[in-house]
Amino acid sequence: MRLRSYLAIARPDHWIKNIFVLPGVVFAGLLARPPWTEALPRVGTALLVACLVASANYVINEWLDAAFDRHHPVKKHRPSLTGGLRAPYVYLEYVMLLVVGLGLAWVLGVPFFLTALWLAVMGVLYNVRPFRTKDRAYVDVLSESVNNPIRLLMGWFALTSASSPPSSLLLGYWMGGAFLMATKRYAEFREIGAAVAALYRRSFRYYTLDRLLISIMFYGCSASFFTGVFLVKYRIEYIILLPFLAFLFAWYLQISFKPNSAAQAPERLFREKRFATFVLFIAALFLVLTIVDIPNLSVLVHGQDP
């Protein structure tokens, strides 16, 4: 039972979040056009590294958050509080996950290794005093969501280190992640109430529902702007994606209004079957627009000759 508890705090059920590595692979293939020899094993290794380093972050997160999680109606049942864990073994698990993860990262080259190390450092900044950015309103969202562009970089550098992704893509990815994280905060705040929320997470002492909604609007607008810049600049056909992405953001916000919302635990989003189907539709549309040229769309950007 105790061994299962040590496994549980690594949260393998959250590894689905590392799917955010794959767009980095896709965009590297489209924009940098690297050689595809040995691509599959490199991408597989990149995903494994992302899972191991993320699990190291989860281990330290659960252990250091135990005193706060006891105030949460659901998280008070986490193994860090109920599993009889011992500190030396928890820290040993953390170090082992990091060593194996970063060791594999080194195999994929220095840029990839430094990006994986960045992911590990963000885990320290987010969870460990005196930094503990998760306790600071707005900084908590921005410092956690930066893991999104880090994962994108891992996917990119898994294929090529000869170039870097466009800044508009990285910023759009970051703000998109901030939108998801702020929406998660909003759903949590609505679910457990201000008093309990402030005990569970210090940043909630400074949040209100209005402030969270305003921040969600800011992150959503920022994500749309940077993503739009990237899509239009690199392939005009991608402009067709924009209204579907806007609808996806609005739908996700609507999900956060539900009791026990999946927005509180994004790894459960697959249970929102219609939403998941719409995400797959957008992915398929992206593939089609990558292949099919629509020259007449250039009128939307360059205008029509008199």
C-alpha cells in the first residue's frame, strides 16, 4: 500500500498533459524541416523525459503542499496526507526521477537538456520556499503555465536544435496555458468558496471571482493575438482556425461553471466527450489546412488589387 502511495504522488495519471510536447514536434517539422531519420525514438525519449521531470515536480509539489491540502475537500485524501510517506524516501524519489529524466535529456542534445532542466527549475520556483510562486496571485498562474511553452520547446528540440520556434508561437502557447490555469483557479474558487480557498492556497487570499474572470479575459485575448500573428504569418490558410479556437476557449470557460468541473483537473477533460471531439476536429482541420492551399485567402491580409 505504501509503495502505491509513492507511485501515486508522481501522478502518472497526469502524464497526459505532456501531449503539449507534440505540437512542438509538429511545428518543428513544418517550419524547420529537419531530417526525419531517428525521429520516432527521439520523440519517444522526449515524451519520457517530460513525464519523468514532471513527475519529479509533482512529488515535491504533493509533499510540500500537504499542510495546505488538508484544507481542501478533495485533496485532503492525497497520499501525502493519508499514505504514511516518509520524507527521506520522498526526496529520494524526487532525485531519482530527476537524475533519470535529465540523464535521458542529455542524450538528445544540449538545447533539449537545458529545456528539461528549465522545467525542473520551474518546479522548484513554484513549490519551494522562499520562492514558492504559487502563493502569489497572478504570478502563480504565469509561473505554472510557462511549462506549456517549455514543453513545446522540448518537442521542437527533440527534432532539431538548428533553430528555435517563433516567439509569437511561444507567447501564444504561454498565454493559452495561462488561460487554462486561470480558468482552473476560477472553477476551484467557485467550488470551495473564498474562505476555504484562502486556507488551501495563499494566492486565493487576493483573488475574487471578478478578478479571476478579468484575468481569464486578458489571457484569452493575449493568446488569441499571439496565436493569430503566428498563424497568419506562417500560413494564411490557418486563419480559418481562428473562429474555431475562439469557440474552444469559450466552451472551456463554460465547462468551468459546472459543479465539480473538469476544468479543476484538466487531465479529466476526456470525460467531456463533445469537447474532446471538438478538439480532435480542430486538429484534423489544422492538418487539412497544412496540406490544402487556398490562394484567395491572401485577400484578407493583403487586400485586393484595384
